[in-house]
Amino acid sequence: MNCPICAGASVEMTHLKCADFDGSPLYQDIRLRTCNECHHVFNELTTEEKLGIGEYYEKESSLINMSGTTFHGDLPGSDNTLSIQRYEQVYKFLSNHISREMRILDVGCGMGGFVRFLHSNGYTNTEGVDFLESYIRFAQNEGPGTFHTASAYSLPFEDSTYDLIILDHVLEHVLNPVQVMSELKRVSRRGGLVYIGVPAASQYGDYPFFDFFWLCLREHIHHFDAAAISFLTASFNLAPVDQAIIYSQMMSGAMILPNSLSLFRNQLEKVQRDSISASQNLISKMEDYIETEAMYLEKHKRVISSLVDKKVPTYVWGIGKELFCLYANTELKYCTNLTLIDKNQVKQTSMKLDGQSILGNSILESASKDSVLIVAAVAHEDSIIKEAGQIGYKGNIITLGRT
Ligand SMILES: [Zn+2]
């Protein structure tokens, strides 16, 4: 398997299984690889898995995001509290370098939240583009701003059009980052700016959240740090202007994502690439992260095995990434009367896990005293415990978070 950045040879770092909703087009095997040449860290996908990614965003991810019970969490281009907080952090980073007359394009704008944010700060020449029609329809209804449905691989714009291009939490999702960068370079004006924000993979270990969580976000095909982004952009003559790390809350204060922000200027002159050893740091950090996560997963395997042995009726609240990791890697499915709970209506009405329906939390009213409730949605631990109490749940509650 050749590296998607430099076409060099690669080796496998780890192979982790992950469960998912029945019929989900998202791939379930996480085969993390690293490039021998440029040290890029990425997931290997089969041809079938590659095809499933687009379908996943269209049929599953956008549906769940747009029907979520949370009006708080940082979702793609939302106006939720935590999204706005992150926009403010990104804006603070950009504000020293940008001006209100700039023509701006947000590539992968999701529901258009950052475009609206910039408009409300006086950047009225700002447009958004996303390949998901449902997000663009939402953005167009919300206004202001011009929005287009198009792929980042083939933007419907003239060459040298934009003064600032925003690529915020997009590059880690795309199969071919080189092709996306080439298209951005084309529509970017010479002397214009390109902003790239990605999860800072070298800091996953400092903000672990849950067993292998940052790898279980399988939509993240690539794992970058600032050095890896600079290595990629250098070949497009994008010269570094500024760099920062910000820490943003995703679903709650319990879930902090480290973000690497980089700003580049599109220039004619060649940009000197840093020595590739700069990104070797990322590999050793990822190896440490994988080792620690494996230890926590072993610990949770033991917790679940003991529930199976004792034949305790088991409820799980929170059907998402944490549960999928547990389901694929522990004996959870063998727990006595395993009952799956989530408040998301889309999950309740149209999704199943291993043939089993997902129920509302009122099922806990009839739970016995000797049952166990596993809180799988770690970001919402406190509110789930509180709600379980209000429903009158009398069994034991097990939490899985790190703190
Ligand atoms: Zn490479």
C-alpha cells in the first residue's frame, strides 16, 4: 500500500476492529499505516471501503448530525454553542492576517456555520462549498452567504479567484489530500492565503477521552500534525505564515480535541520542505498513544467479562463510537439481556446493532435492582447519570471515562 501523500512504501502500525450499525457503509476495520518515506499516518481502505465513505456521509452521518438531540456539540458547520466557541478560536488565529474585503471560500463548510460567523463579523464576501446537498440546503435556508454543492476535488470556480481559502477539519476526511490541495491551489489567488485546520494527531495521547477514540473516528482517514501539513503544502508552493494549537470542546467539556491550525501564503517561488524527520515525532507519539489505549481496552475487557460471568442484566446508554469499540473488542454482546439505549430518534427508528433495536431511556423504568447500566457516551456521563436517577433507575451504574 503506497502512501497517499508521497507514494512511498508503508507499514502497518495497528489493526483495530470496530462495530457499527447494521448496514452502515462505513468501514469497520481500522488498519493504520505509516509511510516509510514521509512518515504520514493513514488508514488503509479497500476499494469497497473507499466507496462506502461517500455513502456514509450522505445516508448516515449527515442524517444523524442534523437530527441530533444535542444543540450544544460541535457538529459540521453547526451554530451550536461549542461550534461557535471553536469558530471564535479559529477567527482569533486568522484575524491578524485577514481583512473584510477579502473574497473567502470555506471548502467543506458543512451546514455553513463558519460562513455565517464570518458574515456576522463583517466578512460579507464569504462563500461555502460542500459535497453534501443536505448541508448546503440547510445553509442556503439559514443565510446569509452563497453556498454551492460541489466536491473539493473539482470546484466549480475560476482559477485564481479567492483571497482566503478555509479548509477546516476537511483534509483528514478526504481519500486524496493531494488532489484537494491541487484544486485549492488552482482557485487560490497568487499572494492569497490558505488556512488548514486538522486534529493534532501528535496530541491524541494527551487528550485520550476513550479507548482508541481518535482512531475509532473512522471518517478520519489521515492523522496529521503541523509538520505533516507543512510537508504536504510545501509541494504546492504554500509558504508558512502562522501556526497554532487550539483546544476545543467537541460534545462537552469532557471531550477536548487538540487542533493544529496552519496558515499559508500561495506564492510562485518554491517552498523549502522541512526535513522529513520533523514528522517522526508524530509516529512515536502515535505509538505511545496506541500502547496506552490498548491497556485501557484490556481493563474494560475485564469489566465486561465479569458482567458476563455474573449474568448481570446489562443496559448500555449511548450508541456511538465508544460502544462500537467495546462491542467489537469485548464480550459485551454476551451480556445477559443486553439492552441498547439512545435518545437520538433516527437511531431508535431506523438503526439496529447486530439485529437489535435501539430503545428510548424509558425502558430503564422497568429495570431490576440487580441490573447494570453502562454509560457508553462518555461526553454525556454526568447528564446520563442524572437522567437515569430521575427515571428512577435503581441498578448499578458503570462509567468508562478516564477521570
Ligand atoms: Zn509518504
